[in-house]
Amino acid sequence: MDGSGQKVATISLNSHPESFQLEEGNSRIFVNLPKEFAVAVVDRAKHMVIAEWGLAWTFANYPMALDEADKRLFVGCRLPARLVVLNTDSGQVVAKLPVVGDTDDVYFDPTRRFVYVIGGDGAVDVFQMSDPNHYEHAGRTNTASGARTGLFVPALERLFVGVPQRGSQAAKVFVYQIMQSPQ
């Protein structure tokens, strides 16, 4: 769409898209395609898919986050529960890290170089980037069953996690203050 809300192009995909990540310094859009077990790379200037990247035998890829400066795409997969890190220059898998199950949101914190993975199995996993190819599990914070949707607000240094109403579990939002080192 252009600035006035008019459609300027349609880009066909092979299946239902999930998360999207847009590069600001380039014309690419990264699109999760769970039924294809892949990430589509779309050129928004050319209005076409220019590549599809596999995820090295990980499936059910739904959430993504982008570290444009370090050329890394973080893809949350549910089968098995892994965070797959892709090089955005080549599409090559540079890391596969075990994470909480039923992941539905992933965020990259460029200030602290943390990756936050929110999973419906009741936790947030935090990874520290030592360099673009190496990540260390920095901690896990328990949330609640089914709490897999969140919002990271860097300006507030807060991670918000939505908890659904289930049985006697009341709906609520957990608010986590981000510290220099995860607890």
C-alpha cells in the first residue's frame, strides 16, 4: 500500500503466511510459511519472492524477529521447539537453540543483544548474543500455561506477556522489566 492507502502490488505466496519482518535498509520482507517449512524472502521493490530458505528439519515456524544490523533472522519453531537463527545474506542456519514449547512470539533487543522467546508451555527463554553466530541461554522466566503472546517495548524496557483465561486461571498481562542481566 502507498501512503494514501491504495494497493500498489500483490505478491503471491505458496501458502498461508505467518510472521513478517521488514528490513528498513533494504527492500526485503521475510515471511514465515509454516506449511512450506520455510521462510520466503520477498523483494518489495520487485514485488516478487526471490528466495525460500529451509529451517534444517525444524517445523511449525510461526514467530520471527530481525536483527538487521547483524544480518540475523530469528525464527521460532514448535517441532521441535527451537529458535533457528538464519544469516539474512545467505539464508544459512547459523544456530538452532532449544526453547520453551508452543512459541508464538520472538523479540530481539538490540541494546542488550538479547533474544526473548515466549512460549505457551509457560515460560520466556532469554538468549544473549555474544556475536552473530553464538548465543548463550541466559535464563528462563516462568509465566503461565497458554501465555504465548507478548509485546516487547524497548523504550519502556518492558516485556508484556498475555495470559489467557483457562479454567480457574484469570486473564491478565504480566509485565517484566528488562534488566542488564536476566535473572
